[in-house]
Amino acid sequence: MDYEKVTTPSELKRLNINELDGLCASIRERIINVVEKNGGHLSSNLGTVELTVALHYVYDCPKDKIVFDVGHQSYTHKILTGRGKAFDGLRQNGGISGFPQPVESEYDAFTAGHASTSLSVALGFAEAAKQTGENSSVVAVIGDGALTGGMAYEALNAIGSEQLPVTIVLNDNNMSISKNVGAMSKYLTRLRVSKKYVGMKNEIKRAVSIIPLFGDGILHLMEKGKKLLKRIVLSNKMFEEMGISYYGPFDGHNVGELIDIFEQVRKKKSPALVHIITDKGHGLKSAVTDPEHSHGISSVGAMSSNDFSAVLGEFLTDAAQKDNRVMAVTAAMAIGTGLEKFSTAHPAKFKDVGIAEEHAVTYCAALAAGGVKPYFAVYSTFLQRGFDQIVHDVCISKHAVTFCIDRAGVVGADGVTHQGVFDLSYLLPIPNMTVMCPTDGDELRAMLEFSLTFDAPLAVRYPKSYVVNRPHNPIVYGKWEDVATDKNSLTYVLCVGGRALDIALTAAGDKKLNVVNARFVKPFDTEYLDGINKRGNIIITMEDNVRAGGFGMSVLQYLNSKGMLCKFASIAHDDKFIDNRDISSSLFDSGLSRENLLNVIKSLE
């Protein structure tokens, strides 16, 4: 069965169940071909093809709501809901997003991009249906990795208390991005590998097979099986004790079995959890054997670049060899943040806390309070989740935690939910926080060397890659660096990070400029600012961050407090969410370009 013959869920429902395996194979091939060309999340989507087909076969979307946790596993969902042909434009400008977006399709129930949110969303939809009298079902698809996030447990507690008919599909592949860690992972492993359970499950299957009509009998048998399971296998009855009926585990690649259980669970008027076992990367040998490196892949022809994350990993690996205080912490992102080598070289000094950024921040604060030198490597978009902990647990008491903020600025293909353009705006107002931005790998090394003896909270912010290493002055606390000077120019361009610096240096080839590396964003170089705040001078700030609350606004506030004599302009992202799938076009649209910089200078002269 070719995926092109199924463009809506209603067309899917007209198929015979025996045709669904062929459809799954066709969808899987489609995903592989497009992702290998465009880049994207490969292994997670290959693992959820049968699950998504079964859900759309049973439930009536968009009236029924299917909420995908994180959302990076929604490619099959997109193909089945009228976007099969458009799938060629996955993650491209003007094309479909790699994550669910309601503005893209009515079948996308809720915007997703971060982990552990689906259960709260599902409960909200269920309560809304109750309040409005809507007869609809709600399904949340959450991975075992997302269950390491605290928000998921807050929602589980509420779901069990409210007793609304929310169906939770636990997609258990023993992976998030990096391999899962923690007690929940061990608990689910016990469920997966229990021989007693497997034997009991087979007995139930045999009993069901002799029943002429399935009806509600399967649920009765499974209820008996659960009680036996709890008595003889498990001491931890977490879901049941929360008031959520547990069913499983089931084979997540057996579409017929999944349809059977979903048809029965859909009839329930109370919460249920369906536990399925899947292989991340199913159907593609390389993705199955190495799901971590196949989680998110680059497009064919993507340019190789110098990665800041590789610099971080190399530095910390060497530093931990010399300094016993150094520890590296990640939230299920060891590979993405460059800590894979560190984790192998120093396993006792490496901690992956799972998808739990809030916990990671407070954990690092306590490590620092106990005499350890913790480095928390995290993407900018995910650090947002730990804002309260940064304020309350790190900065109030001045604990020497170093935040290595990766993927800062616009990120391109992952789109609106992953942009790292807010971190300066929420970090700069926090007392006791120092913020630095390197322009290249050598400068990042120098900043990390500086951090080893810096006894206060520190954030080092950088995008995925840099262009080239340049010579630099030594790091001096709170001081900027002249990169290009022209004594005949009255224009000063203060650049935050390598992207802004590269643009300014390109413009300096057309116009006499003074280009400054504002490597310290907080505290900034007030002595330098005082020296150039003169009549006739032009000061322009450039940053890959939103304008509101960013570096430029901080500079403007300072100049106003001192009596501003110069002309001033700030180039940054406007007050809007950015959904360009290309970094260069995102920067250009926000005015972070050589052409716009020259136009701004001309307007102020």
C-alpha cells in the first residue's frame, strides 16, 4: 500500500488491517528518503510509524486530539493528515515544520518542541471537552525519556486525581536522545524484561484467541493479568496507585495488536496508560544500532563547520584530568552538547540527569556549594525551563555554576520552538550573573580557562558553530576587545558573538568602522562606553538575540543614565517568534546583515 493513496485519516480507516503493514513500510521509506535529504529526526520517527497509523485508524482526528510529547516524532502523523506531498519541504523555508504546529494543520492539536508537556496538555483538552460537552477522546504520546521530566509527574498526579478519560501512550524505547537514566528507566526496564510478565501475557493472548468476538472480554482478562502482575512481579505500582489503569507492555511495531488495544481503551471513562515497546530507528539498521547519532541528522550537502560544542568537550575533558573539582552535567544531551568524549574519559565526573533542566540547575548549585566546579551544558531553548532555579538556587547565593549555553541565537531548521534568542534577555537582569559570548573556538577556550578560577555564576553563550579562529587579547573581567580600528571613523559597532562580528567585519570592507568584540555582555565595559560617548560618534549594537531586554537595550539604558551624547541604534531580532528554517535568512530578516548595517550607519550620519 503506497502512502500516496492515503491522504487523510478517513481514507486510512477504509483500508483492511492486512493492508496496514504495507502502508507502514511505504511511510517508513518516505521518511528515510526525505530526512536523509533535508535532515531531521530520523530514529524517533522510524520507531513510531505503526503506533501513529494505529492511532489514526482508531481515533477520529481532528475532533479527537492526539498530543505528541516533544513533537519530533510526528512525521507519520503529518504524512497521514494531508501533508504527504508537502513532506518534501520538511524543515525548509516555506515548507512544513519538523514539529506539530496548529497554524500548519487542524490535525496538529498543540504546538510542541520541548519534552514532558503532553500530559498537561492532554488533561487540559479533556477538561475543556467536559466543560463544553464535546464528545471527544484525548491521547498523549509520551516517550520513556520524557518521563524523566518533573512536569510529567505533576500532570500524572493531576490526571489520576481528576479521573478524566485521558489515554497515555508510553512509547518505551529506552532512549530519549541520549540513553535514558534514572529510576523510571530502571522501572520500565523491569516491566520490559520480566519473564513472568511475558509468559503471563502469552497466556492472555492464547485465551483471547479462542474468544469468537473480542468485545470487552480482553479488558477483563487484562485486568486479571494486571492484578497477578502486581502480586508476583512488581513491588512498584506507581501508575495504578495514581489511579491510572495500566495495560501492557505491547509490541509497538504490531499494528494489528495496537489497533485492538486502542479500540478497547477508547471505551474507558477513566485514565489509562498503554505501555508499548518500540525500537528507535526501526526499519533502518544504522538507526537501530546507533539511535543516538541518528536522532537528528543534517541534510545532504550541509556544510561542515567548526563546532563550539566540540571545543567545550575537549576543554572539559582536559580540565578534568588536571582539576579534580571539574564535573560536567547534561540533561539528556551528551552528544549534542559535546560531552560524549568527556563521559567516556571521566564517567565518575559526568552526570546525565535526563530531561530535567530544572533539577540540573539546582543540582549544579549544590555541587558548587559542596566544593565542586560544575559545568552545565545545555541548549539555550531548554535552559528557559530552569529560569526560576537560576535565580533562586544559583544567583542569590552566588554559587559558581558555569552554564555552557549551546545553540544560542537562531537555529534554523528546528524552527520556532527551538530558537535560542531569549537567553540574554532573561539572564542579564539577574543579579550576580556574569554573561560572556565567544566569537570563535579559541576565544571559548580562553573563556572556559577563565571560568576555572571564577568564583561566581557564569553563563557562556554560543551558537552551534563558528567560521574561523582569530587572534585575541587575554580575557580581562568586564573588558571588551578592539577587532578592527579606524582612527578616521566615528562609528563603533559593538558585536555580541561571532555572527554579529563576522557581519560587521564584512561591512568594514565597504565603510570605515571601529569593530568591537563585546565579549562581556554583563558586566559590560563601561569605561569603553564612556570613552566613545561623544558628540558626532555613532554607536551601533548587534546581537543574535531579541532586542527587548538584550545587550543593546542595556547599553542604551547606561548611556541615557550618563547623558547620551552619541547617536545610537540597536540591531537585533524584533518582538516576534522566528520560524525561518534557515539561519542566514533569519538573520537577514532581522537586519543582521552587512546591507542593513550599512543602511543604519548611513541613516545616522
